[in-house]
Amino acid sequence: MKKPLLIIMKKFLLIVLVGLIVSSCNNSKKETKSNRVQADFNQNWEFHVSDDSIQVNTIKKWKTVNLPHDWAIENEFDSTLAYEAHATGYLKSKGYGYYKKTFDKNYNQDEVTYVLFDGIYNNSEVYINEKKLGFHPYGYSPFYFNISPYLNQNGKGNVLTVKVDHSRYADSRWYTGAGIYRNVKLITTNKLHIPVWGTFITTPKVLNNKATVQLNITVKNEFPSEKKFLLHTKILDKNGQEVTSIENELKIDANSSKNIFQNGEITNPKLWNINTPHLYKAVTSIIENDKEIDSYTTNFGIRTIKFDANEGFFLNGQNLKIKGVCLHHDGGLVGAAVPKGVWKRRLQILREGGCNAIRVAHNPASTEFLDLCDEMGFLVQDELFDEWDNPKDKRFNINERISFDYITRGYGEHFQEWAQKDIENVLLSHRNHPSIFQWSIGNEIEWTYTRNAAATGFFDNINWNGNYFWSEPPYTIDKIKQQLKTLPKGKYDIGKTAQKLSKWVKELDTTRPVTANLILPSVSHLSGYTDALDVIGYSYRRIMYDYGHKNYPDKPIMGTENLGQYHEWKAVMERPFISGTFLWTGIDYMGEIRKPWPVRVSTSGLLNSAGFTKGSYHMMKTLWNDEPHIHIATQNIDKSINKINNNGEIVAKNPEKWKKALWSWQDVNEHWNYKKDDMISVEIYSNCEEIELFLNEKSLGKKKLSDFEDHIYKWGVPFADGKLIAKGIKNGKEVTSEINTARKSTKIQLTSEEKKLKANSYDVAHIIVQLTDENGNPVKTDDREITFEIKGNAKLLGVDNGWKKNVEKFQSNKSTTHNGRTLLIIQAKDTSEKVEIIAHSKNLESKSIHIEITK
């Protein structure tokens, strides 16, 4: 009996020993786990808006909001703002916004805590426990504060407050929104740590079989003694597999910062490009006494970019035309506080249209937007400023001689003091995004410098429907030089300012070219402005592409703001030395209104404000994609740009008009509903070499694209009820598109690409509402008021039909369709539930759709 007992005792001791070892290992893991916590700090803020500046402690009524938050978008459109704030979209945003968040935070003398704001519009003051942390005027640059010294040591009841001064509510040329409209994070880590934006990763050498990766890492020691530590970085691929690692033993003085360089190699790297945007992740750890006390993760991509003055743009060694659009920062019905899912839908539609690049106009993008562009494979031109030394007229553009009143004072008031700091914040925050391939230091700045505008001999005599777009500079180069010598100088010199801004950018990043959007390139080439630029951007000056290349052959040139028309892309395709273009704009945006009330948007977009496509979108899709595409547009011949000539053929009323088409696409419809025998102009936008058109299965003839100089197929068709079908061929591949005569509206059709949402208080679903007849045909000639009912735990973000004259309140459960269609956006809350959205309308069959929200 003793022997078995001994065996049992040995087994027991072995189990205990193993248990102790496992426990020790687990404890070791806990000890070595980084104490860095980057927390979402968006939920459960209190908000109050006041017409006047008040003391926070006098506010009695608060409402609970989640960030991002734009208080202006919640308001009604107001016709009384048709003069004062037409530039910013007729939505009241005047006032002082107050945000307050109460939170518990365990105090630890060995830790540091930062609060990071990605963007507040604007003139914000931040306080913690009644201690002012600072002031930040610019509405588009990120910033942060160290709040550690001011936290309550008992860890309870810390109060963070933000005051937003938007009393200058007409301070921009476009809709800005108002409030804490971008994300906020709370970051806590050891006092020996990598600070906010403390890494910069570059790939100085990229070959097919290997890439050199260089990390510039800032380490900060806030302890009163020297620290020795191990700096360890592992690089992971998109599957989480480690591809390389680097390690250094280092020391750092007390109360100091240190820049540390690490170099590594990745074999057979996966390159980031527009079709396969591969991303890597660098996880950098600070290890002290075998314990990981801080860990910092940086996403990056491996790619090469090059601009050549003769051959254009190259991505990873491949010549690539930039097929870009300009985008303002509003998301239509959600205003400036745009959920990531709203941007994702909009970018996906643009991608399907062939777009591969975004110019963020005219301000730095949000981090979340850049993350999406990294993930989806969009090139990004990140633009810094719309104003420099001298202000712009906010109401009318280029009328700077009109006196400025208080409400229109913008960033120009702060430029001298804050420009360098804002550049620093943007560059440090954004420079690891592989999507960014250009830094733009300014947009159409020249007209604010009187001397430069006058030196062109042109700008004071611009006809915005004519000579500016289609005429070369009226003055010779020598004449402009003479003008610059003799005209009186202002307080500031545009060339010196440009060189100063470019210098500040290049002190932080030399891996990307510096550019700007030049509205007066003839004088900018001579004023010292373009000396500061690596790539020259022309604004609506395609007429000068050859002029610029001939006179300044060493400067790469591209279009940085151009019209969404065929002639613009034709000019790019005919010139290998033009890298590409950014069209104005990808999406209709609020503000910069040039038409009388109730037009509420600038209508230059390829998409309208609800994200529905226009004719210009389909034109660009045929130019920017190899896949065959057909889009049918129709219009009564009298209302169209076409006519029937004496031979019975359909031709353009003005055969030359397409060559000088401006911002808005021609007035066309997407339906086949007219009066019997009315002559209808049928336009087809397609990249097919040949198309045959059929009406009720009867051929109306074949036509070739090569016969249409304006790239638009045309038929004159007497209207008859039925089906219009276009059949095309491209590279031997057949494609078909059709439109049908619709009957009376009887039903509501609801569709959504988002079937499931996460219960995270962020995910959104877009519900598209379309009126249909009894056969399911979309009805585009009838409009009805739709009332929405939401059953379940989801938030209604708003409604919008996309019509330029729609001034119905966005945040409403009612929306009138336009062309038979409207959009509803809902947002998940934080609980799992199946949500039902029901659409009601008088005399129409109600319809519902279900969205599943899960943890």
C-alpha cells in the first residue's frame, strides 16, 4: 500500500508544481501587459447652447449627447439667413456651445493621462476641474492636453468642460457645423511612454523582394530620474503574423524626450496601392525591468510615389492617372459629425465610379476619414488652409474690398500666431497614413493679395462664364514680372509665406510632395509661390496646361480643382505630363450658395447630398473605368441641349457647348414617362464602342461612340409607353441597360445594403426609399410625403431626398421624396435588437424593413 500512496503523493506534488508554474506565468503576463489604455471618450456628454457667453456653473439645463456632435445640423433651415449665412447653408449655428463630461479616473502618480480632440469647430477653450488647459482656434486641426496634474486624487468626479465660441457664425465659405464634431479619446499610460503622435514610419527603400522600414520614435520620460529600458517593435501583416522585429537597449534622462530610430527589413512586402491597400501594423513596446509599461500601435503601408514633369504620376513604379474628386467635410443630413459608415457608403459609390483619389477641401481631414481611405485604397491630398495672411470674403467670394464684420471673421485672424502649430499637429497626426500622397498648403490664395491679383491683368476682369476658364493669361511673362516689380506691395508677400509654410511641412515630412491649388498660376510661377511647391496644382486652368509645361518644364503640373465634365478629362488624357485631376466636387455640399433661397447646396457634385448619382457621375464612370457601362438619360427635346435638324437627325443645339461646360450637368431625367408622340432627346453615357437602342423591342438603330465628339450617344425618339433598352459592346463584352414607363405610385420600396449593425452606438444603416407602381417599376415623376416609424433601439439620424431646394428639417421622421426617392439613416445604439423601420404614406401600401443589431 505504501508504494501506490507514494505514487499518488508524487502526482499530487507534480500537479501543485505545475499549477504554481502556470500561476506564475499568468501573473507574469499580467505584470508585463502594458498599462496603456486608449479609451473612447465620446459617450454621455452633457450639452448646452446659448446665444451669449455665460458661466458654466450657471447652466441649469443640459441635454445628453454622444460625440461626434454638430449642433447646427439639428436646426431648421432659415430663409432669414439668406444674406448673412448663405455661404454656410441657411442653418443657424450662431452661439456658444458648452460640453461637460463627468468621469472617474483612478489617480496614479506614475501615470500620465491625455485628452485628444480630433477636431472642434471652433475657437474652443478646454477646462479640467475648472483649470483652463488651453485655447484652440482652428476648427480642423487635432490637439491634445495632458490632464494628469489636475485630476482629483481620489479618482472621483472629474469634470472636463469645453466651451465652443461660434458667435462668428458666417466665418467660412462653406458649411462648417459647430461643436465637438470629431472623435475624442482619453489616453492613459506610464510616465515613461511614447507620447501622442510619437511615431513616424517611412519606407526609404522598396524593392519587389524587400523593403526597408525606418521608425522614428519619440520616447518621453516624465519621471524625475534617469530610466533604462528596452524598446521593442514587432511588425505584423494584415493577418497578424509577425514579419520582423527590432529591439534596442536605451536610457533617457529625467524629464526629457528622446528621438530614437529603428531600422528593419520586410521580405517580399505587400505593397499598398489603390486596388490592394495592404496595411501593416507596428507595435512598439517600452519594457522596463522585464515589464511592458507602454505599447504604441502604428498602422502604415509600404508604397512609393513619384511625380515626373514629363510623364506624370507613378505609384509603386506604375504610371497612374489621378482620377480624383474634391470633398468638403459635411456628410449631408448628418452635417459635420459624419459617422464612419456614412463616409464608407459615399466613398464606395465614388470608387464604383472609378474615383481613386480625394482632395479634402479646404481643410485637414479627420483621422477616421483617413483611416477609411487607407483601408479602401484612396489617394488623399490633405489640404491645410483656405486662408493665409489676408482674409477671404465669406459671403460672395473675391469681394475682399467689402468691409468684414464680426460674424465673418475666420481663421485669418489666427493665422500669424497659429499656422505653424496647426501644421505641426496635422503633420504629426496624419503622416503615417499611406493614403496621403500630397500636402496642400493652400487653396486659391492668390486673390487675397492685391498685388498678385492685379499683376495678371486678368483677375479684375474675370467673366466666370467665359474668359477665366478658356483664355490664356492676357499679360506676357515679362509684363507680369514688370507688374510685380512696380505694383505696391502689401504687408505680406505671398511667396515668402508659401516658402515658410512649405518649410514647416518639410521639417516634419519629406516623403510627400508639397502642392497648392493655384487660381492664378501665371503670376504664382513668378511671385515665389511655386518655388515653395513640388507639384503645381491648377484651379480651373486646363487651358494653361501646355503654357505651364512649355514655360516651366521642370515643374510637375496637375489639375487640383476642375469641372466634372468630359472636356476636363479629355485634356488630361491627351497630355502624359498631366498627372490627373480633382473634380469639383465629388458630392454636393452645403454652403457656398450662388443661387437664391431655397437652393441650399452647391450643386457641382457627381452625387447629390443624399449620395444619389447624377449624370456627371455616369459620364465620369464611363471615362474612369474599363468595365462597360451604360446610363440612359432623357428629356423633352425643347428642354434638352439637343434638337432635331432639317434632316431629321438629333444634334446638339450648340455643337461647341460641351467644350466649355461648367459646374452643373445638363437638365436630364432618368425616367421614360412623357406624353405620347412627344419628341424625346435620349442621351446615353457609355464607354461601349457601339450601342443599339430599342423601344418595345423595335430597333432604333446602331450608333458608334466615335461618331460623337462630346462622348454622348444621342437619339431622337417619339415617346411611346413601354421599355427603352440600350445594348452595347465593349471589347467583345455585351452590356444592357433599360428604363420602363411607370404607372401610378402604389407601393413604397425600402432597401438597405446594411443588414446587420453592431450595437456600438456608431454603426449606421442607409434605408433608401423608392416609390414604385404595382409592377415594381420605380416611379420618378411622383413625390409623396413619407412618415417613418422606428420600432427598436436605434437612433434616427435624419432624412434627405438630395434635392438642391429641399429645406425640410433633416432630423425628422418625415421626408418628401424627390424624383420618387429619399434617404433615411439610422444609427445603432448599445443593445442587441432586431429593429423594424416602417414607411407610411397616404394612399400607398406601407412597407417595412428589418435591421439586426448585435453585440
